[in-house]
Amino acid sequence: MPAFAVIPYNDYLTMTKQRPELTVPNEVVGKVIQDGVTPIRAWREHLGLTQAEVASRLGIAQSSYAVQESSAKLRKSSREKIAVALGVALEQLSL
């Protein structure tokens, strides 16, 4: 029995019911796993944004955002707001 099969990516997505817009780039996953940063920080850095830029989008101070970004346990409502500010889906912040 073969160990692998090569199929078109769209067929794979259909078979696994994955949505490509909800994927997470390898760079983001690597930062979370190898560097131990939060998914929010990994996404922000991947997108080339500063904490001040994201804080401005959220309408809060940079220092307040820094606390949220480093928190391992944020309320869902806070994570939703940050996801919108980063332009990603909430599910993409759940690594």
C-alpha cells in the first residue's frame, strides 16, 4: 500500500473541508512553537506591524495592548477585537 498520494491542493481542501483563508502561515506557527510567543504576537510580527500600530487600531494605549499581547488567557471579546485589528479570523489566533 502506498504511503503518500499527491493530489491538487484544492482537492485536498475539499476532502478535508478546510478553508484556505483560515490557514496559518508556517512563520507564525514557528514563532509560537520555537520562540514561545503568543499567537497574537506572532501574527503581528508576521504582518510587520508594531504594537503601537495595533493599539491605535484598537483605540487603546500601546502599553495596554502589550499586556494583552503577552497574555496567554484573554477574553474572547478581546481576542475578537484583536483579530479584527490584525485582519485575521479569530480561529487563526487559536494555536
